[in-house]
Amino acid sequence: MVMQLNLIGFFLVVLALLHGAFARYFNWRVEFAPVSLINRQMMYVHTFFIALVVLLMGVLCLTSATELVGTLLGRRVALGCGMFWLARLLIQLFGYSSELWRGKRFETIVHVVFIGFWSYLSYVFLAIGLL
């Protein structure tokens, strides 16, 4: 499981860094122009904090995989991470309208890849947390 956590750590750091491109990729300057300042800034702030949590979780996996697997506190942290990623998986499955990806090749691939990724994260963290 230590190797799995190291791999997960790498992918989470990459995912966190990708959040930096969201505003440009999703054209937030134009999309959020008609939205109130508070709502526009909440999107940027929440995206930053989601990226920060994902980055810190990735760094934790890269630097403390042995402790996550081998200590009671580590397994409890892993259980919490597992619940976090399971919630994210459920949102991927039920929170997004299929109109966003159905019939669109790239979006469908991304949707399926993230279902697989969130499932993998959920499984590994929950398996460690429930040992």
C-alpha cells in the first residue's frame, strides 16, 4: 500500500497544479463577468483551497505513506481521506448533469477517467483506513 500511496501522492500533486489553469481553460473571466463580485471571488477562492487540500494530501502521501499505513493515527487520516474521495466519486456520478459529457467524446473520456480515479483513491484510502 505504501507504493500505492506514493503513486497517489504524485497524481494528487499534478491534479492540484492543474487547478491553476482552470480559470483560463474554462474562460472564467468571460463566464463570470455578469456574476456578482462575491460569487466570482468565491469561485476563485474555493478553487484555490480545493487545490491546496489536494496538494497537501498529495504531499502527505509522498512524505508519510509508511505512517499512513502503519499507525493508528495514519489509518484514521486515511479513513478520512477515503470518505472525502468517496464523496467526490458520488458527486462525479450524481452531481453533474449528463448533458455536460454525453455525446461529447473528450468530456465523456474525462468523466470516465475521473470516475476511475476517484474510485481508485476511495478504495486505497478506505482499505488502509478500515484495516
